[in-house]
Amino acid sequence: MSTFAAIDFETANHDPASACAVGIVIAADGRIVHREHHLIRPPTRFLDALDSIFDIGGNQWRLATDVNFRTGRVYLRWFGTHAEYDKVDWRNFP
């Protein structure tokens, strides 16, 4: 019986301290027996300009928004591929 765990650790940018998500899969005998995914809000110094980041299409696309909970409005700030998202300097995002 072969059992192992795979961990996927996502960051908001290239700084390892900007953790934003972690996924864990446990496999046994070639089958996935457990999986979970948790979003982590990075320290505000990494996402000062943005309120929420959404993963779309199985991690192919990212949507960055500002959310005004008092008015119920969501403002689109940025949309692009996951690869493009990793290249954005969020600390200096307009």
C-alpha cells in the first residue's frame, strides 16, 4: 500500500510571506482518499489595494475585486491568467 500527501501552497506574489491558499490531497493505492482547500488572507501589506481574489476555471484565471459591503457593490480591479497574476506587483498596484 502506497500512501502519500501532496500539498499545494499559493502566494499572492513572489514573497513567501504572502500566503493566500493551501490545498492538500492524500492518495492511497493510486486513489485520492481525502482533499481539502483553504483560503488564507495574506497580511494587508501584500494586498492593500484589493479586497478579494477569486480563482476561476480550476486555477486558470484570477479575478481581483474591491467589495463595498455597505452598498453591496463589487468593483472589478483586475482580471487575467494565473501566470499573469503571479507577475503583478500588488504592493504598487494602481
